[in-house]
Amino acid sequence: MRTVLVDYLDPQQAEALVQLLDAYARDPAGGGHPLDADAKRQLPAALAARPQAFSVLAYDSQDVPIGLINCFEGFSTFACRPLVNVHDVVVLARARGQGVAQRLLAHVEEEARRRGACKLTLEVLSGNAPALKAYRSAGFDGYELDPAFGKALFLQKKL
């Protein structure tokens, strides 16, 4: 297995990114619906236009794409340094349980350190036990500043 930082303008890597993200979107853990045709067509160029975005692909021993992580750099005002949000983690069903997520996360951590980031963040559905196990084994844990105030919750408001 090998991992690479994605070149969004490389047609093969762009196609792999879209195919893997579409597979994730179709999975129940990703919402169970395919990506919109416009999103598929525009995604690589849209990511390339955002210097704060980066992605990592994983390839199996036959050089077939089997995993993907999309990340976005944010900023920690408390640390006055960048942070990296792990936005999408995709491992094809046939490759699960083989350490793909750990290899991808290790590559993301390397890139985050290279960018001077103070931390990695991610969201995960509470019922996704395999993903929670993978993230915890990679060093992720719930976020809290003071236990008296509890753990952070991830909220959204669709626009």
C-alpha cells in the first residue's frame, strides 16, 4: 500500500478522488446517496482553487485506489496556528480492516505538521463503531476544555 498527496489537476488522481468520494456518499455511513453530477464534474477544480484544501489517496499493491481523506486547513485562535480538519475519510469496503485509514491518517498528520498545524480535528457519527475505533487508535479523542462543561458537540445549519 502507498499513499500520495493528491494533485487535483492530475486527471487520474482527480478521477480516483471523485470515484472514492462517490462510493462513500453511496454508503449508509456517507448518507446513502450518490454525489450530484455537477459536484462530480466540478470537485477537483474546486478543491484545486482552495490552497487550504489537501487530500491523500491510498493505493493497494496493484496500484488501485482504495482510500481517500479530504482535509481543510482552519485556524486555532487560541494557539494562533493552523489546524487541519479531516473532512472525509473513505476506505472501500473490500479494503477495510487492513490499516488503510491508519496509513492515510499518518500521511495527513505528516502534512499537517509540515504546515505548522497545532492539531487535527474530525467528525464521526456516534454509531460508526469501526471508524471510532480507527480514529481512537490513531490518537483522536473527544474534545473538551474543562470536564465541567462537557465534551464538544458538532452541530450544523444547512443553508
